[in-house]
Amino acid sequence: MRPTIIVEDLSVAYGDKLALEDVSFKMLEPGFLSVVGPNGSGKTTLLKALLGIIKPIAGYVEVLGYKVPTERYKLRKHVGYVPQRERVDPSKPVLVKDVVLMGRIALRGWGHPLLEADYRAAMDALKAVQMEDFWDEPYAHLSGGQQQRVLIARALAVNPQLLLLDEPLSGVDAVTQEVILRALKAKADEGVLLIMVVHDLNPVVELSNYVMLLNRRVVAFGKVWEVLSEQLLSDAFNRRVSIAKTDGKLIISGFDHHA
Ligand SMILES: Nc1ncnc2c1ncn2[C@@H]1O[C@H](COP(=O)(O)OP(=O)(O)O)[C@@H](O)[C@H]1O
Ligand SMILES: [Mg+2]
């Protein structure tokens, strides 16, 4: 399996409305890509196109060596996906372990019994986000931040080669942010490819190898230091964005749009 992503001239439309237009980028080795862009700029659509959940109207997409969407079912076994936050119906008696094991069930195929290894992978994934004590708790009883950690654990439990995360840091507490970023950093260090949509670049600047500014088209894609210019950010967000360096730490302000 090649740890690569190749996207060439990808266009996606909903009806006659273009959500992505001529998007091209390549990741030819494992790394951490952060994607930012205004509301409605196509960030979620990009992740779905990489997974093959939506079919493009044009373009070529190859993920981990699989052609998408044609080979999406083979690809899915190697991908952990954390969708933009879904609220879970609190009346549903789902336990934390059920949520995390869902990832393993999808991996085995429906109807196949879970094995010891599945339970171990689920527990290890919960440990990675410091939620192992909640194994038997009802998922609905958890705080928003704790629920997000469990959803990350569900994605980690399949031992993915690629992690796609859609605004996993939005609306969670500071501790959860830190725990999530530490778990993701550990995965990146293991050679897992990560693509994360964020609404605020500040917490992820130091972690990212690559940054993409998206606004239906790719405004900029490259190494963090190539992309993070006030001009490019201001163009992408149609407002004045400033970058300051304080005590060696980069602070980007003006673009945070709070989805
Ligand atoms: N299922 C859908 N049907 C119709 N339009 C959609 C659908 N999903 C997204 N869109 C539109 O496509 C554009 C990109 O959406 P999205 O990828 O969700 O952007 P982002 O994640 O950057 O906020 C938006 O204009 C949005 O309204
Ligand atoms: Mg989105």
C-alpha cells in the first residue's frame, strides 16, 4: 500500500452548484495536512471525495494507491474517519464500547463475530485519548469533549493508514484539544497520513507538515511556512488576517469564523 494521496483537477457539484473546482494536490509521503477555509468552502466535501462517499463530476483521485471512488470499499478498511460532529440521540442506549467497536465491526464485515483482538484494539484506542475508564458508560452521558474523544477512538481502533478528521477540535474544551492533538501526533510519528479540517490554525501550526487554504479552489497548498502568509490568508478568507510571532509562537488572528 502506498502512503500517498494524489488528487488531480477534482471538481464536485451538488446539483448545478460547484463545491470544489479543479482541486489538485499531492502528498507523496506520510505527513500531517491541515485544511482551512471559510464556511462552505468545500472542506467537508473534500474529505468525502477522498473517501469516495460522493462522486466527482471530474478529476482523478487516488488514495493509498486505491482509485476513488471505484476502489473505495478496499480503501475504507485502511481509513479512520471522524465526521463533523454528529449529535447522538440521548435516548439511544449506546455504550462507549459500542461506539468504538463499531469501527472494528465495519472492518470485519457485518455478521462476523468480534475477536479478542477487536476488543484489545478498541481498548487501546480509548487509552490513546484517555477514555479507557468509560468503556461501559452510556455514550449519551458524556460531555461534548468526551464524546469527541470517543469518536476519535473509533477511528483509531481500525489501525488506519490514513486519518480524516473534520473539525475535531471545534467546540471542545482545552484539555480535550490537547489530548486529541497528542494522540494524533503519536499516529503521525508512526507514519500514518493525517488530513484534518480545522477552523483555527493556531493549535495545529506546530503539528502540521502541510497546510491547504481552500475556497472552492485551492488558494494555497504547501509546507506550513510557504502557505502561512498574511496575503494568502486574507485572500482566502476575504478579510484582513494577521500573523504575529510572540515568544517564538505563531499567532494567527482575524480569520476565525466560528462555524
Ligand atoms: N448535501 C448537499 N447538498 C447540497 N449542497 C451541499 C451539500 N453539502 C454541501 N453543500 C454545499 O456545498 C458547499 C461546500 O460545503 P462543505 O463541503 O460542507 O463546506 P465546508 O465544510 O467548508 O463548510 C456549500 O456551499 C454547501 O452549502
Ligand atoms: Mg464542513
